[in-house]
Amino acid sequence: MSFLVLDALEKTYPDGTKAVKDVSLEIEEGEFIVLLGPSGCGKTTTLRMLAGLEMPTGGTILLGNQDQTRLTPSERDVGFVFQFYALYPHMSVSKNIAFPLENMGLVSQEVDRLVSEVSRHVGITEHLHHHPGQLSGGDQQRVALARAMVRRPKMFLMDEPLGTLDADRRLAMREFIREQQIESGITTVYVTHDQEEAMALADRIVVMRGGRIDQFDTPTKVYEHPADPLTAQFVGSPGMNLFTGELVVDGTDRYLRSGDITIDADTKALSDIADGPVTLGLRSEYLIPDAEGTLQAETVLVERLGSHCNVYFDSPVGRLVMRTESDISHRPGDTLKLGYDTQHLRIWAGDYARPPLEVSET
Ligand code: ATP
């Protein structure tokens, strides 16, 4: 059995809001799992149920084969790190870190040894006698991590722990958290709405929407084979180019059209899709200038970003963005043809611009 098992987990708040619906997951020991999704999709509620801060209204949580569903936070061997450091302002850094150990009744020599070991690990030894208010945001978050790590819990739960940091510190702390997690091997569930952070940190990403799991896969799979157009657009910077079309079946022939043009596609990829409206997706890096290409495009804007350029076009299928490593001499108004390797064209049944109406469950 997997280390952490969520089985048909549900949370309906007393006001009737169904925040989490039928969430089932199997997570292996040592994995770094990121819950990713837009605001309100149920990430925090799921994490709070793992922490014991919120009681599920349905389903079960097993950790290391033990049923944790109804346990209080203190009965679970988990460490939390939240967006707001939640340090005790009147206590020194050293006291803050020691607090959970003293609560466990450890003798002071052992407490001192563990505090000094974890402080060396997270690089805050010089701050042990300071108070949290004297530290930068990044250092306060290191203290919060040290406090969570000092007990070596069975699992870490982190809710947007980098949310309050500026861009530079976010990157440094992100690297640091991952390094520490790899070194400690402690299973971690991490919540963010930042897709880049999710891609950088996760062994596997849980993409959530509307309280449900949309996709549970490796970052590469989520990026290359998103489960649906919404995830395709949400993940990646820029998000995937999307446009609508139609799968036409003409005798034994199956092909794609978008407006008046035929869209090149891998014939095998079309065999599983019913005729009718489809949504098509292409990552910006797979579009290339190609004199034989079928997409006539007019340059609208060139963004030169140092390592690469994003070039925006108007085309018969709508606005497209192409990522190119080389500097490009195009100017707005220039026209060219664009092509792509058909292996990279993603095809979903249905028109994403007109999704079926969802019945409200609140
Ligand atoms: P965010 O990133 O904005 O925190 P999230 O994905 O973490 O969003 P949740 O905080 O889990 O989402 O909220 C899921 C849904 O549950 C939202 O519609 C939210 O308004 C609702 N919700 C959260 N807490 C409560 C509560 N205590 N009572 C009623 N509804 C709640």
C-alpha cells in the first residue's frame, strides 16, 4: 500500500460549499507532491484535512497504513509550514525552534543538540538569539522550516510558504526547500497556485479544479500532455496556444479543419476522437517559421526576453505565440508561414471556448 492514501475525500462546509469532492490519491514515501490550481479549487482545504485542522465530511486518509481521518493535529506526526511564518514574536529564534521539542518533553541537552543541528542545516545559526521581527522574510521562513523539520515528522505540509517573499528570495527558498526535502527524504505535500513553482518542485503534480483532481502526473507529463485545455493554458509561460476546430470524417478520411484551413495532424492521433468540434493546442516552442507551413501569420509583437523571444502573431486560427531561442528580426506587420511537428499537436474533443454548463453543486 502507498505511504499516503486519500480515498474519496470530501469536504462540505456548514454553509453548503463543496470545497473538496471525491479526491483520491496514492502518494509514495519520499515524494514531493504539489497541489496546483487556481484560487478556490480546494488546495488549502485538502491540505488542512491532511493536517487535521479540518475534518473531512467523507472519505479516509491513511498515512503509513494508519487511519488518520479523525485524528487531531497533535495526534498526527506531521510538520506544517504556512505562508505566514506563524512564529512566536516574543520568543527568540532558538526558543521558537525548540518549542515543539519541549512540548514532546525532551531533556534540555537533547533539545539544544537538535536545535543547533537543524539551524546549521537551514543556515540560521547566527540568528538563534534574535527575535523573528529582527529577521528578513526569507530568514523567518527558514526558521519556520527549521521548526517544522526539527522533529523529523513523517510528512511535511506546506501551504504557499513562499507567498510573502519577493521574487529573488522566492527562487532561493524554492531551491533550498527542495534540497532539504531531497536530503531528508520526508514526504511533502505543498500547495501553490504558481505553476512555475509547481513544475520546479514536484515529483508529481496534482492539478485541481472545482474541488476535484483534474490530473495527477509528473511535471513533464502535465506540461506535454495536459489533461484538458484549461490545464494546457494554466501550465507553462506562456500557456499553450489553443484554438478550436472540427474533426471531419469523409468516408475513410479523417482530418482536422479550423475555419477554412486544414490543420496538419498525425492520423493516428485522430483515430480515437469522434467527429465534431475539437480544441487544438500547440506549445509556443513547437511553432517554427516554415515556408511550407499552413498557418499564415502576421507579426503583432516581439518580446525580447534575453534568453529567448516570444513572438505574437495574428493567424486564421487566432492569436498565436511562438518562442524562439534566437533573436528574430521580425517587425510588427511582417507576414510569414508557421509550421510544427504534428507529434506536438494536442487534440481534445469539444470546444473549450464553449464548455458544457456545469450544474452548481453549492
Ligand atoms: P486559495 O489559493 O485562494 O487559498 P484554494 O484552492 O486553497 O484557494 P480553498 O481555500 O480550499 O481553495 O477553498 C475552496 C472553496 O471552499 C472556496 O470556494 C472557498 O471559498 C471555500 N471555503 C474555504 N473555507 C471555507 C469555510 N470555512 N467555509 C465555507 N467555505 C469555505
